[in-house]
Amino acid sequence: MLLNLSLSEILDKIRNELINKISLAKNIDKIDITTLSRQSKILNEIILTSEISKEDKSMLHKFSLTLQEGMTAKSLRYEKQDLDRIISNLNG
């Protein structure tokens, strides 16, 4: 399932999917999170083998778990903000 993606590549894919879902979720109560859930599982596999700090692994794992929960348009925007902050922390 890993698909030979790097951490930054899967985070970019998740970010793009969040942006796509936000744009489609104008008046929808429940969002189809199939793709985000699959990406979350890939992220978890990458986290296990990544050479990042335990703190960063924990942060990413918590984020990954939230992607597997039911989402609304509002929660998608929060997830995107969280992801932007995570990416900034990893790059900083």
C-alpha cells in the first residue's frame, strides 16, 4: 500500500484532496472521506519508517487519525489548517 511515496509527497496529496473536498463541500453535511482515509493509512505506514522525531511522528499520527473520522465542510477547513501548520513545522 505504501506506493513508494515520501512523507512530503503523501502530505501534498492529502493537502490537494482536502482542497478538492473543501471546494466540493459547499452545502453537503457529510463528506466522502474514502480517499482521505486511504491516504491516512499510507501516511501511517510512512510515519513508521520515517526518520523524523518522535514528536513529529506523534503529531502526524494524531492528524492521520482525524482524517479517518466523519467530516463536514467546516472540519475540512480545520484539517487543512492543521496540515499547513504540520508542514510548516516539519520544514521549519
